[in-house]
Amino acid sequence: MSVQKREIDEVTGVETTGHEWDGIKELNKPLPRWWLLTFYVTILWSIGYWVVYPAWPTMNGYTKGLFGYSQRTVLTEELAAARTAQAPFRAKLAAVPLDMIKDDPELLRFAMAEGGAAFQANCAACHGRGAQGFIGYPNLNDDEWLWGGTIAEIQQTISFGVRSDEKDTRASQMPRFGLDKLLPDAQINEVAEYVLSLSKQETDKAAADRGTKTFADQCASCHGDNGKGKQEQGAPDLTDSIWLYGGSKSAIVESIKTGRGGMMPAWAGRLDSVTIKSLAVYVHGLGGGK
Ligand code: HEC
Ligand code: HEC
């Protein structure tokens, strides 16, 4: 028996617990039946749950439960299902010639989605998430192409890279006119002034004129007589306002001295041919495709 004094509350006729605060007494009411029942049901539920689903850690793992449920299995099954759903599209993509993909809207949509995802995973680090490029890494949205903007040329660049260690790589390399002492600094300065004049920038007219001959002798074979560039050589157009490394005097001098020589890895062998095809479709579809 409790030492506390039990008494019956006069108003309700219910026994009190004996606790009292400033004249307010606590009634000894049982828990409502509905509440108690719910409480017991949740206990039963949890026991059932332990039996059926993975629950308790053990020495070397965990209790697997009767259903053998695992999120990893579910994910693997979902991935397999997704792959099965894609299989007909991938097979079709493999079969249809590159330049005919655009004629099949459904296939084109699939290739753009595949290519877009592969781009974010493999290419965005260098070319930017929107393929806008950075200094030394070309913008793939515009219609200026170093190596060609047809879908086949784009596929070739992606497959074999630029100055990569793949044997079919695009390999042309601008000479390092300064580093290898092919031209004295004064002559580099003059031809740089001439390059500035090609894109209608402010130049030292006299120096630019003296640079004209150097350009014809040393540069035109790759950049063209008019400076408009040659895609067989990967040599950029020097007459427009799109620059891979920059159009300021100092950036141009640096390009002439070092030859730059940007590198793009080859993807053949690393990505399967259907993914590379999708990437070509995607890059071509960004806006600048020819
Ligand atoms: C490690 C950096 C790097 C990664 C990763 C990379 N690229 Fe490039 N990419 C370059 C560079 C640098 C160039 C320019 C090469 C040059 O100077 O000619 C280039 C050039 C290109 C070109 C040629 C552009 C033109 O104007 O002709 C295409 C197309 C291209 N990349 C697509 C891709 C795709 C698609 C991927 C992903 C599968 C990718 N790149 C991943 C660095 C990269
Ligand atoms: C063998 C071919 C070749 C020759 C010769 C050559 N270039 Fe280039 N040039 C290139 C290539 C290829 C690139 C692109 C480099 C890269 O992508 O990394 C380039 C890039 C440049 C750039 C940078 C353009 C930009 O968009 O940032 C300038 C400037 C340039 N060349 C000027 C010259 C001048 C001036 C000469 C002559 C003194 C010359 N080049 C000779 C192939 C050549």
C-alpha cells in the first residue's frame, strides 16, 4: 500500500492519486481503452515488422527478415528494368546511320537524353555544364569549329580525341615559335600585331604591316592566307571575335610563343559506341551543328 493518503474526490466520485498542488488534486483515472489498444497494436506491429523485414544487427550482418527485402536489390532490379526498356532504342541507335537519326523524332529524343546525361558525366568538367567552354576548352554551342561541326566530324573528335594517345587522334600541332626559338621576339610581336588587325582590333599599323610576310610564311599554311583557319589542321579562325585562348595582345603573343596544344581525351574504348553516337547527336544538336 502506498503511504500516500487515498481519498475519493467529492465532485466526480473518483479516487485521487494523493498528489495535491495548492489544493488541486489529481484523479486516478485509468488510460482510455482505445489508447491502450492502439498501444498494444503498435507493439505487435513492430514485432511483426522485425520478423518480416531486415531489422536487428547481428555479429556478422543483420537479420534479413522473411521477405528478404533490400534496397540494393530493389535498385538493381529497377536499373535492370530501365536497361531492358532502353534496349530496343539502343539497338536501333546502333543500327541507324549517324546522319539519319534526326529523321526519327523518337530516336532523336532518346539520343539527346542519353547524350545529355553522358555529357554531364564525362564532358562537363572541361566544357562546362552548358557546354559553354572555358579558356582553352571550346564552346560547343556556337557554330565555330576547330575540327569540324558535321555530326560525323564531331563523332570523330569525341571518339579519338585531340592530341590524345589514341593512334587515330586529331594531331595537328602549332609550332612553339617562342619556346623553340623559331622566331625572334621582335618578329613574334609584329605577327601578333598583324593577327590583331585580322580581327579588326586596334594595332600598331607599321608593325602589323611588317608582320604580314611572317604570317604568309609561317602561319598561313594552317590558318589560311586570309587567317580564316583550316579545320583539317584544327587551326582556329583568327578573324572573328571567338577566341579559344583570348584575343588580347598578350594572349596572342602567348599562343604564338607556346603553340598551346590543348588536349582532349579519346573516348572510344572508354564509352561504348552507342553512347558516343548519342554524344555526337547531343553536341551537334546544341545549336552549332553543320
Ligand atoms: C580533359 C578535358 C576534356 C574533356 C573531359 C572533354 N573534352 Fe572535349 N575538348 C577538350 C579540349 C581541350 C578541346 C580542344 C582541343 C583543341 O585545342 O583543339 C576539346 C574539343 C572538343 C570538340 C571539338 C570542338 C571543335 O571546335 O571542333 C568536341 C566536339 C568535344 N571536345 C566534345 C567533347 C565531349 C562530347 C566530351 C565528353 C565525352 C569531351 N569533349 C570531353 C577538352 C576536353
Ligand atoms: C601547324 C599548323 C599551325 C601553324 C603553322 C600555326 N598555327 Fe596557330 N594554331 C594552330 C592550332 C592547331 C591552334 C589551336 C591550338 C589549340 O587548340 O590548342 C592554333 C592557335 C593559334 C592561336 C590561338 C587562337 C585562339 O583562338 O585563341 C593564335 C593566335 C595562332 N594560332 C596564331 C598563329 C600564328 C601567328 C602563327 C604563325 C606565326 C601560327 N599560329 C602558326 C595551328 C598552327
